[in-house]
Amino acid sequence: MRSRRTLAVLLLLLVMLLAACGGGTTPETTDESGEGATTEETATDEEAATDEEAMTDEEAATDEEAATDEEAATDEEAATDEEAMSEDEGMMDVASLGGSLAMDNELLSLKADGCDYGGYFESIEATDANTVVFTMCKPDPAFEAKVAFEGFGIQPMEHLMKAGSDGSLLENPIGTGPYKLDSWNRGESVILTANEDYWGEAPADPTLVFRWAEEGATRLLELQSGQVDQIAFLSPDDFETVEADANLQLVPNLNPNIFYLGMTNTFEPFDNPDVRKAIAMGIDRQRLVDNFYPEGSEVADYFTPCSIPNGCEGDAWYDFNAEDAKTMLAEAGYPDGFETAIYYRDVFRVYLPEPPLVAVELQTQLKENLGITAEIIPMESGPFLEEVSAGRIEGFYLLGWGADYPHPTNFLDYHFSKDNPQFGDPFPEIYEKLTEAAQLASAEEAAPLYAEANNAIRELVPMVPIAHGAAADAAGASVQNAHTRPFGAILGRIVDSPDDTFVYMQSAEPISLYCGDETDGETFRVCGQIVDSLLAYGLDSGDTEPSLAEECVGNEDGTEWTCNLRQGVVFHDGSAFDANDVVMSYAIGLDAANSLHAAAEAGGAGNSGAFEYWSYLWGLMNAPEESE
Amino acid sequence: MSTATVEEPTVAKIGSNVKAESLWAVTMRRFFKQRNAIVGTIILLILVLTAIFAPYIAPYDPIQVLIGVEDVSRREKPCVHLLGCDPEKSQHLMGIDGNVRDQFSRIVYGSRYSLLIGFTTVSFAIIIGTILGAIAGYAGGITEDVIMRMMDVLLAFPSLLLAIAIVAVLGPGLQNTLLAVGIVTIPQYARIVRSSVLSVKEQEYVEASRALGASPFHILRKRILPNSLTPLIVAATLGIATAILDAAALSFLGFGAQPPAPEWGAMLGTERGQIFSAPHLVFFPGIAISLTVLAFNLLGDGLRDALDPRLKGK
């Protein structure tokens, strides 16, 4: 009896404990104010972060627009009643963000403290509601190409300040694009619906769905079974299958790219230039391209593809010569090779269609040609990129790059700038020439400098350029205007699916939906439908076209660009687009002292907080000095 | 007189019968009466011979890339001369893999990995499991509680998930896979040994041994453990099949044997995307794994039936 009583008491205690635990979590997960919850809680709380929560809230208006943004105006009148309501709030908040952002006479401006910080922008100012002036520290011939990049999309100032500070910006983008976010079903799909107020031509299909599957075979199977309308990155072995199938169409991917074998010169033996040079000569790149890349791929003789102006200046890469390579490696002190590792991420890319097989092929070649024993280590994509970016990979790594805009700076300056530690200690012989070349508006004048930079890359071998991959999407034969673009994401709005819902299957889920702090194509592809940049790339070229800016006009020496904004454009939340939105969007990306220029975990708007594209394309203002 | 002459041969006959029918002989006789067990044994025998004589059976080095060596292309289908393949082409019984290597040679060498994984992990698990189970069963009390609750904790996790977690912590690789698969299979052997010890330790012959002053170690080794052997053998045989399967799953997921090792699970994992375009690259490693697991399962079932005293005479 006694033991039974004890058991009963214990059970009761257990039940109470469980109840207490359960009760404790409830208020946190349903906390809507956000005040009581930490950023992390808010960020992970799907209900708090998505529109659905607001929609299910009985107190919230049933009006969808109201549900999408609590703070934004609840109707169009309030929205177009410009800054009346939000100005005071905005002014106060802008000051609280810190950094170089200032509000003067209802117009935002971002001013660097001089140009000594090394970046491109001296200031970005909203001179009136529809004009933004970019004052440059140095001329940038690629200015228009850069501002068209999807990572520099414009979102409403108020939304950036609110959603940026509570972490919800990562999954709740508000743009002016042809589609707006309906839902993001994690692990499954992102559903977008047509923006009825889109400033351009209305989307052909009212619904655009993004799905993903890592395996090329799975994607093809989904396409063949009619579950999706277009798939990204057809496996090289499936080209023939698609071409032979009357129900399918091959959609060539025209994006210039490079696949390279990276090394970090801060680790032995890669700190020895002769070792790196021996490796450069000891890899049979033609064999790799012939056997592991689809037709149309090329061996890379330069880091930048030749389709980019000035991409192929200077001397071509070393010819394969195993004997000379082995001799050189022996002279460098490694007659029997050495032991190392090959790191890669198992993600399909145009430049690297089958990473595990290419890794094994390189492992084989390194062993056969140079006596180097390399262990193969696959990594998760996120940590892999993080390790590479920080220059912490001790061994070889397989990585590549797809063009964002048609200029050598997109390939060379990102990888070989003095701020990028991915190949270890940066090489002044390379980045000094690149910095000089990047300031020349004339491609002809810049050519000799790019030749010198390419020759320095060849001599110093920070990496081994291997291939420019050819790739293709595939689509159902009945899908009209199925396409890819050389630069930028697909234009979902022009694709016409027979059932009015265009389903695109890519190879991975977007990492977040705030592209200002992302670098991967899967994320940009989704963001590109929702958020517009100042300019846009053409359908089949890298030429820029008007987008949110009707034009961006540079002065004679290219030190000042004035962008005249499109008028009458409204965001998905109904608020009006103006110059302050542009300045705020740029300030978060560019100004490291801005409190929103940080990872969501640290109270900022970003995902990782790295804002890589802003950093390498423009240079960050107020960046903390690197500690030795 | 006549009575005596009649009885003598009877006694002799009974004596000779007892001598001939040892436990081993009975077990073998009953084992080979089962067709399934014979099939399992034959498959296993072929597997073992293949593993031993792999260098003589495989026409190529399993990691040799044939680019530039032969006129073959990536993921080429099997070429068997007897089945009408062009005699001028070199014969590749199971085709060419994604890295242009002979698939048959890799399958042949892969048998070494499977057997190594099966026997090593089960041996490791049996040794540790037996020690723990014997201590728990014999010592009883708090020792038993601590050991068996630890085993319960291990058993509470799905074995493959636990193995993945262990490899995720230790890092991918064959050695860590062996360790992980070994660890997750310890509890089943510990339980078997413990229950055997519990059922035997109060037997009179054990009491007698104790009364004669035998040490606990001696009693365990000489009196108790031999009686636990039967269920242990059966569990081990079946456990090898599970271990091979778990290790193949880990390799499939990229946690196990690393390239260029010709491990069946890894081969399957690398080419899993080619199930429609190059099915032979998925089919043959899959069949190899299935046959091996089937062989051990049949063998285990046969041994169980043969060693089970309740089925005596059936």
C-alpha cells in the first residue's frame, strides 16, 4: 500500500512537472508583441513571423493587406499618405539605428566619413522623393551592372526597420516585384501569388511555386510526371533523354561560370608557390571536362570566362604535364607527395554538376600524377562556404562561381580582393592591378591591367581554374517562354504554364528570403520574383534595363550617378516606393555600424550578418578593423 | 548363456550411439536438413571465397580509372561477350561506374568490406556485450541496474539514428562506422548473456562449483558462459546481417567508407541519382547487399532451429 501511495505521488509530481513545462512554452511561442521574446524565439516562431499568424488573429482585420503588416497602413490611403504617420517614428528609429545614416528634411542620406575606408560610395542621398544620388569615391564602370544585381533589392524603409530588427525579414520579404510571398512551407515549397499592383506587365500565371530536390534524377522524374513545369540543372547524363522526349524541352543555361580547385596559402604545403604551381600543371583538366561535364563545357584557361569583356587577357593557363609537375613538386621538397584532403559540398551547380565524382577524379589524378594522397571530405553547404570564406580549409576545396553581372570585377575582384581571405593571405600582385582596372571606365584601357592580373594569378596559383560548365534547365513542352538568363534569375512573370500555376523545381531550398545577406542562386531565384532592384538585366544579355529606376545617369568621370526612380510604384504591403526606401535598403547592406547590418541572432536584419556581396562589390562603411 | 550373448551387442550398440551423436554432430545434422540454411551457407561460402580470392577474380583494380586505358565511357552498360556484346570491346560484366571504373571489380572487392564490417562489429559487440551482460547477471543489485539501464538507454534509440549520431560526432570513415555499428548492437548481446546467466547461476552445478570454492570468474567462464553460447551464436549470425545493412546505410549516407573505397553502400549512394539512366550502377551493389544479408539471415535461422532443443527430433 505504501509503495502504491508513493508511486501515485510520484506520478502526480511527474504530471505536474510536464504540465509546468508545457505551460511555460505556450506564452513564448504565441507571444505576438515580440517584446518579451528574444530575437531567436521570434525568428524561429513561424507563427509570429508569417502572415498566417496575423490572419488567424481574431483581432486583426480580415483585410489581407492589413494582415501582412501590422504597422504599415491598413489601406491604400494611409499608405499613400506618405510619411505622415511614420515619419516621426521613422526619424526616431533612423537615429537609433546608428552608423552613417541620417534623416534630414524627410530625406534619408548615407554618408561615409570620407573615402579612406576603401569602398566605392562616399554618399547615397535621397535628393527628393524620386531621386537618389550616388556619389562615388572612385569611378565604377560596372555601376549599372552592379545595381541591377538581385542581392541589392529594395524593400520599404518601415518594413526593413521593423522586420529587420525582429528577425522576421528573413522569411517575410516585401518588394515591388511581380509576385508576392504567399507562404513558405519549410522543406517543401515557396508559394508566390501575382502582385496585382505590379508596375510592369502582369504575370502570365497567377501563381508561381518553387519546389526543390537535390537529386537531378528526382527533378527529371517530377518533370516527366508533370508535377513541375521547369527544373533547374539537368544532370549531364539526362541531356539526351530530354532532347529525345517530345513532351519536354531543353532550356540551355547561359550563365558564365568557373569551377576551380581552391587552396589556402596559409597552410602547409600550400604556402609554397612551387607546390601550387606543380599542382596547377599536374591536373589534366581536359580529361575532367571530357568525362564529367556535358557537351558545350570548356576547359578554363582563365579564371574569368572569355564571354566577359576583358576576361581572357594575358597568358593562358599551364598545359598539363605530369612529369614536369612531379619534378617541380620534388624540388619543392615533396618528392613523394603529401597527405591532404579534398573538401566539397554535395550541391549541384552549373560549374560542378557531379561534385562527388569530380572529387574522386581529382583524388585519382593527384595520386597518379603527383603522388598526393587526398582524403575526400563532403561538407554541408553552409558550413563549407563559411569555412572557405574564412580561409580555414586546410587542403583542397572544390568551388565555383556563376556570373552575377557581366564584368571581370564580378569574378576577379570578389575572389582576389585584399579583403577576401579564401585563398589565405591575399596577393598584392593581383589585387593592386584589379583595383586599378576596376576604376577605368574604358574596357580598352583596363585590358592591359587585367592581363597583368591574370598573369599574376597564373604565376601565384591561388587556385587552379578547371572548367566553364555548360548546363541546361528542362521544361515541359507546353510551357511557353521557358527560359534561363545569362545574368539574374528566371523571369517567372513571363513564363506561361498551361494550368496557370508555374512550378519551378530547383536543387535546394532558399536559405532565407532576404537576399541582401545571401549568396546562393536558389535564394536569389525566389527573391528575384518578389523584390526589384534599381535596374534589371536583360532576358538574353547582361545589358541593364530600367526597373525601379527609370534610368541611372553617370557624370562624365563616373563619380556621381543619379538614379531617377519610377513613380507610382507600390510595395506588396501597399506602401509607396520612394527614394528613402532605396537609401535604407543600401544602408543596411553597406553600413557595418548600422544596427540592422548584423545577423538576426544579433538583432540585425541579415542571416549570417556577412553581407558578402555588399562588402566585395562596394566595400563596407564603418567596418570594424580586423584584429591581428 | 544365450541371454548374455543377446544382451552384449545391445549394450555396445547403445554405447556407440551415445558416442557418435555429440551435440555438435546433432546440430550439424539438423542444420543441414534445412534447405534454407544450406542456401545461406552456400551464398556465404561464395562470398567468403570471393573476398579471399578477390585479386584473382576481379579483372581490374577496384580504384583504377579506365580513362585512357580502354575505350569505355562513363556509366557504360555491362558488356558480356556471351550475351552478344561486341567481342572487340573489353568485357565489363557489371558495366562502368561514374568514375569510369570497372563495376564488377568493385563489387568483388566490396565483399571484403562487407565481411570485415559484419564480423568486426559483431565481434566487438559480443565481447563488450558479453562482459557487461555477465557482470550484470552475476553481480546483480545496483551493478546490474546501472549496466542494464545503460543498455536500455541505447536500445531506446533507433539503431541507425544512433549510429549516425555517433559517426557525426566521431567523423565519417570506415573505422568510425565499425565503432558506431558495434556500439549500437552491444545491448542485444548484453541482454542475451544476462538472461542466460540469471537462468543458470542458481543451478545446482553452479552452486556446487561455488561450494567447492571456485572464483566468480571461474564460475562465469567455465560453468555459466558455455551455456549462453547457443543463443549468442544465433544472435551473432543474425546480427552480422543487421550490421552489414547498417554500415551500408551509413556509407550510403556518406558517413561510412569514404571514396575511393569500393564499399557497396557507398557505391549505391554515389550513383543513387542514376537509377533510371544507369540502373546497373544501383542494381548490382543493391543485389550484393541483399544477397549477403539474406545469406546471414538464412544461416542464422538455420542455426537457431538446429540449436533449439525444443525442436529436437523435428
